[in-house]
Amino acid sequence: MDFNAITEFEFDWSISAATPLAERYIYIDAVAFNGRSRPAVIFGFDGFGDASHESIVLPLCQSLNLRGYIAGDGDSAAANSAKLATFQSAGWDIVSQGMEHTNYLTNPGDLPADFDEAEGILEGLNLTDGRDLFAYPLNSRSLATDATLLEKGVKWARSTGANYFPITSLGKPNPLLVGALDIGQKTAAQVQAWVDDAILAGYTLVLYGHTIATTASSSTITATAEFTTMMNYIASKRDAGLIEVLTPSQHARIAA
């Protein structure tokens, strides 16, 4: 069979859910649009106040010409405005996580007001490049939160727990439902394997971390040596033309 000659495919399946609004999923390992796959990596960090981002992450990434995102709660933005301005000036996205690290799965009604309050704080600090981006502080998205973000005009929303980049029934990427993998306590070899799989299958790999330190003593810490190796590996694959490295705002524009 000449796979290059395939221009269209259809799926016919029957699935049910507990309620009419419950979500249905079909997972496909690899899909290429417009005749080619587009493997990419997006990486970033949660926590506006983490000092390791300025001392370790930014110098390394600048030396490799890599840019990502910093996500955090609106209530911690003012105290870290100088840091966030530095990252924004370096081409990174500053992404809201709402307020007070709220679990919006259990408290979806808090999201509309929290979203507006956090966005108001970021705009007041001139941190506006990521106003249409959102990163759930926990694996806390739901149909209710999706509806809120859609109403607010969000173009890209990252959850946690797994890597996924959903596609609508019309074959259009949906960056409102992006999932991500945690690099906390991961070895460079583990993350390199994820990158290799993204290249092989042609998908977008989204990563997030919290703290970089000498020793990965908890699940929110990535060892400095491992992180350095990870970033150098990603940069080498980009330089070889095998993968793109995108910020969330770039990803959202591509998927639009």
C-alpha cells in the first residue's frame, strides 16, 4: 500500500458515556496534517516565586537559545514582578494559573472570578503576553472549566497528568485540552526517551517542572545535572532539524 497516496481517512465507531455531557475519547498514536508531522517540545515551570528559575533555568536556556513558559498564581505575581519581567523580556510566556493554587476540578465555580482577578494583576504588571494562556495548577480541568476558559477567550490551556494534544472531530488540533508530563525527579534518559518518541510519532510533547536543585529530594525537584542534560538534548534535536521548540503562544497560533 502506498501510504503517501492516502489523502483522507474516516473512523466509524460507537461509544457510550454515563451522561450526555460525559467526554468520549479515542486515542491515536500518530497523526500527520498537511502531508507531514510536526514534532515539537514545549517546556516550562510552575511557580512564580521559585528562585532556581532565574539562577539555573534562564542562563542555561539562554545559552541554548531555548524559550518556554513560567506559570503561577496571580496572588504571587506582584512579589515576583521583576523576575517575571526578566523572563518576558527574554521571550518566555508568563501564564496564569488562577489564584491561590486552587483545585478547579473540585471548585469549578471559583475559576471565573479567579481568572479575571489573576489576569487583572498580570495586566497591571504589564505581563500581558500570555493573557490568552492558562495552566491548571493541578490535574483539575473538567467540562465546566473548559467552558469557562472558552468563554474567557483562552487559546491554550495546559493540564497535567499525561501528555496529550487532542484533535476535534473535524481534524483540528484543540490546544485548550493540552496535557503535560512532569520532569520532577526524572532522569535525563527518561525525558530523552519522551523526546525521541515525539520525534518518531510526530506529536507535540509538553513538559513542566517546578524546582531545579543539586539533588532531586522530592517529586517537585529536578536535579541540576539531569536538567542540563535534558535541555542540551532538546537543543541538539532542534539544531538537527528533528524537532521544534515552541512557547505556548506559538503553539496556540500554529493550532489556530
